[in-house]
Amino acid sequence: MEIKAFQISDSIDLKRFKSNYIGDVHSYSSSYLFYRHENNRFLYLSSFGVVVFCEYDELKISENIEFILNYAINPLKERLSEDFIIHKSDNQDKFDHNEAYLTNLSDEVIKIVLLNIGQSVALDYYQNQGSQMLDETNRHTKMLEDKGRLMMTNQTLLKFIGKTLNVKNNIFDHLYIFDQPESTWNDPYLSKVDIGLRNLFDIKSRFASIDYNLKIVSENLELFKDLLQHRRSNLLEIIIIALILVEVINLFIEKLFLV
């Protein structure tokens, strides 16, 4: 079974999609929709902007993506994607590079496979976003090291802080979904497949890497906000000193005229 996953946007309005899509949903929650169609075709949508197709040809994938984009929030200009293949095995389960051999290919097993592939694509997307934020933050800290101050206006600095916080909050809003799904808690085989795929896609360490980068960015943002506050305080002091100086000059001029 051929699987293709795409990160098409920051998020997808699943509730609105479900109400307009022609097809009976197999299972769903606030974070995903899972459809089973004829000819063993499966469709998985996640709230964090990922769509996963199982046994869809290129034409059907393209048509479905165009439709799903009507419910996408902040569609991406360049889509990340990942391919995977699952095989029916007669003897043992095996997880290899970009493919898995499974003795059980029930609908629930396929859903776990699609979930993990979707998470892998999403982690690539969040890693890229986190790296971009970290690179931009490092550029400003390097400027601080070389020049002794941030070479940007207060408005530019506030825009940078706001943009970074928005991206960081968007990532945190979705990362909690990457916990082990409830369906695996009481099913040993589902749990085995989920753990095997998580190890294959290195979900845990990639998650930790994103979290580490976000913590570094957060620490630097706190520094930038402190510097911005310090800059405002200095400006206020200069204004007060200038006003006092003007008042002293006025008094001095008045005394000269009185003399």
C-alpha cells in the first residue's frame, strides 16, 4: 500500500471540512479525520495542516488537495511531503527505511501508520520553522555582540518579537497532539506498530530538538524585550533631562531680562 503525506498549511478547519466532504468518516476527533473509501483507499487529515493519502493515484491526490485547500489556514507555497509503503507480512513485523512489513493491516493499524507519517512530515515543517526562528535570533544576537546594541528600530524589534511568538505559539498549539494515541493504550499490537513507527521516524528526538530550539528562542526574546524596555527607559530619561534643561534655560533667560 503506497502512502503519501503532505504538509499543505499551518492548520485545517476539520469541523467545516467534515460537514462539506462527501464521504462517511471512519473515525475522528478534534485533531484528525480518518476516512475509508472503496478499493482500500484511506484519507487522513490532521488539524496541524497535514493530509495523508493511502492508495490514491496522483490525479486523485491533486484533486483532493485542491478541495482541502478551501479549508486550509495559511496554505504553504512550498509543500513538504513524505512517501511510505506498507507490505502485508505472513510471519513478522518489520520497520525499515520508508517502508514497513506488518502481519495485520486492519483499518485501525492503517490509521496509526497514517498518523505517524503525518506527524513525521509535520515535524519536518516545525523543525524548519524553529531553525528559521533560531537563525534570525542568532543574527540579532551576533549584531548585539559586534555592535553592542540591536541595530533596529523599536517597531522593527516589536514586529520581530511578535512574529516569533506567533510561530512559537502555533507550534506549541499542535505539538501536544504528538502524544501516543489513546487507541494504542489497550491494544498491544497497535502499541507495537506505533512504537515501531515512532522509532523509525525518530519522533521523540526530533520533538526534543524542536523543543530545545524554541527554548533558546524564548530566552533570547526575553533578552530582546528587556533591551527594548531599557531603551525606552533611556529615551524617557533623555526626554526628562531635555525638559529640565529647557526649563533651566528659560529661567536663566527670564533672569537676564529682569536684570
